[in-house]
Amino acid sequence: MNGQELVSSSPRHPRIASDANHFVLTFENNRFASELFGQFDQNLKLLEERLHIDARARGNSVVITGDVVTTNQARRTLDYLYEKLQKGGSVERSDVEGAIRMAVAADDQLSLPTMEKKAKLTMAQISTRKKTIIARTPTQDAYMRALERNELVFGVGPAGTGKTYLAVAQAAQLLERGAVEKIILTRPAVEAGERLGFLPGDLKEKVDPYLRPLYDALYDMIPGDKVERAITAGVIEIAPLAFMRGRTLSNAAIILDEAQNTTSMQMKMFLTRLGENSRMMITGDPSQIDLPRGVKSGLVEALHLLTEVEGISIVRFKDADVVRHPLVGRIVRAYDATYTAREEDAIK
């Protein structure tokens, strides 16, 4: 663009002056610009670190220098985050991380239907009355869109990728829309055996510790008092997997968490519970199987058998999709490298 200034036809977007490796973005709203750059320009520093560019704030403008690809990625990131602020949202470090991932994906993963090269970022969203969740990685984006359009979705991969959290969010959204009449949350209660008898208390007290992650996600999506009323009324049902046997689950959003710890028979039993007007979401991490030696994981088997079945979507998360502390991603990579080396040694 050789240094010519380009002014957006809409006042919602920043004015841009640029050359081959240089962008100057000017944001009209000084307060939003300040929030966008972050305290002590920490968001710009994150851009520099992730994209290997130079980003320097000058009042309500930012000067971005680097190669053509990465400066465009930085521009798309800032443009998206600025619009988020204009719509009443906030910009946290995790939002910046997510926007950067998606901007890079616009160039690196053009096969994704939601990505358009050099276009504005488009991220999938799940909205409930309490919270709106925006995809932070390309895989989350694909997963959220799969949850919206498919009746049966597998989300598999390491901890910290948001697979269970997003499934619960989708279930809450479907309930609020009136698309389903209830939410059913389940998981193998004690590894694969579901042996609850040795625990103190009634059934709810025995089961709750194993289902706590599902409770936590629910309370994030739905006000606490409504969650309690819904549980009491049976609109939200939380139970161990063994209690699904013999049922047909209709008009419901059904989530099976920690599915890697199901046996083959348990997985088949669960999958065949799907009834009319229901959505089934299955999450798990095949690298974290707690089954006794020699017992085949129902999740691993299902992923092999159902790959080509129409109406089923399988979304695989990787360590790059971890959205917790950056250290979590590095820990996952270290363990995966060790397991891979062991498997190769075993083959030799």
C-alpha cells in the first residue's frame, strides 16, 4: 500500500496508514484504545512476543513493524479486539491470546470454513444469559460450530482445551433457547468400575466429587439459584454413567465427560440412549485412561468405529489448544513426547 493512508468507511474501524512492512493504526476512541493496548501496553507486548513484530503505542495509535504476514495478523487481532470493546466487552490476556491464534489460523489453516484470508476475524460464540464464550483457538471454533449443527459430537484431547466447558455451555444455551427440555450430565464415577458403596453419604454425596467439574461449568453459565431449582425439578440431571442403562434420553442435551474411562460395553450402552430431539456430547482424553490393564477404552474404540458415520462429528484438540496457563501447554507437550518415545521403544 506504499505508505498511503486508508480510511475505513465505517467509524467503527481504526484508520490505517501502511507500507509493505509497516502499519499505523489509529483508534477513534481514546478510552478503548487504552484498554486495547493494556496496562503498561501489556497487550501490545504480548503481540510482539507471539508474532515477532514491533508494536509501539503513540497516543491512540499503534505503530506495527514486521513482515507482511505477521503485521496483517496483528492488524486483524487489534481490529477484532477493538470491535469487542465497542460492543461492551472487555479485553483480557486470554482474549488477546485467542485473537492472535485465530489471526494466525486465517493464514495457516485456510481449510477451516470460518477462516477467510486477510479478512476480519470471525469466531464462534456460545451465549447464555450469564455469559458469552468466544472461541480462543481454531479447534475450539470448529468444535463450537460442530456442537451447533450435529446431534452427536466427540471432543477429545488434553486437559485445559475447554472441551467439557464448551459442551456444558452449549447444553445451557440449548436449554435457554427451549431447544431441549433438560440437561443430563454424566461420567464414569470411579475410574471404570463406578464402585460407590464404600463412600459415605447418600447417592448425591457419593457422586458429587466426581461430577464437580460439570457443576462448576454449569454455575458459570447459569445463575446459581436457577441451577439449584433446575436440579431439584429434574431439569438438570447429574448422575453416574451406570444410571443411564435402560433409558431413552429424549428432548435433552446429554454430556458424557471423562469418556476415556468407559468400557466398550458402557460406551455402546450410552450411545444407544440417544432419543428424539436430543444432542449428545462426549468428551475425554485418550492419553489419560484409568482402566485396568487389558480393558479396552470405549472412547478409543468409538473413535475408530464411528469416524465415517454420517451425523457424527469428531473434533480433536492438541496441546496447542490449551487455554489455561501457558505452562500447562508445555507440560502436556513434555508428557506427550515421553509417551511417544516409550511407544517407539516398545515397537522396536
